[in-house]
Amino acid sequence: MATTTACPADCFLTRGRKALIAALQADVCLNSLVKRWFTFAEGLLERVDLRAADCPQIQAYPAQGAVDVPTNVYDHFTYDINVGMATDWQDVSPCFRILCAVLRVVRTAGRSRLGLTGDCLLSVVPLRFQFKPYQSDTDPRIRWQCILAVRLSWNRRLP
């Protein structure tokens, strides 16, 4: 007879994403720069559009993950979260300002490990960022978008 185990409503990956978003939203400087947050907390409830009315905005969403070869002690998990920023100005400088604020929060999160050491979170590290201009079909103005990949790494056993 097979044993059944209840699936947890929340797992360490979800807790990591939510903790990173909470850290970003708790920063006073960053909040003063951002008008709209897209966090997809309960799934894709609304489509992200780079509309002028929603800028400056931040989107935080899962990007990719990996599981290294298991050992007899731990499994190593990496989980990348994209933090997208968008501004509605021809000048890219406001997007730089938001990126710098996000990087400061991520570096602080790396030192505190988002308070998730009990979940075996090892590190929170900014990986890379990329800027690109965005132009909609209906509005000739340029909007700037920057996507920063943030990696969360764990050493733990699968639940």
C-alpha cells in the first residue's frame, strides 16, 4: 500500500521569491521611485504591459532553475528570479537609478539571506542585467526596460 504525503501549500522556492519581493517593496528609496509593482503573487492575474500610465514599474517573476547532481547529504538548487524595471522616458537615467536601488536591496538580501537560513538558503546574488529600448505599436515614445537576474541558491534535501 502506497503512503500518501500531503503536498505543502508553500515550498522553499515560493518562500524565496516572496521574501525577495517583500525586501524590494520594503525599501523606502525604491518605493519612492516605483509607481506600479507586478509580482504575480497568486499567478498571472494581469498581463504586464509597458504602458506609460504604469511606469516606472517593477516586475518580479520566476526565470529558471537547476538541480545539481544529488549527493548523499544535500541537493543543490539554484533558482533565478527576473526583476524587470521599466521607465517611460527617452533618457535611460531613471532606469539606471531604479537598477541601482534594486541592486542595493539585493546585496543587503544576500547578507541577510532574506531570513531564510532555516530553509537552507545559501546565497542571494545578482547575476546580470540587460537594458533594451521598448516602443509600443500605439505610442511612438521610447520606454526603457532593464531585466536583472537574481539567483537564490539552496543546499537541502527535497521536501
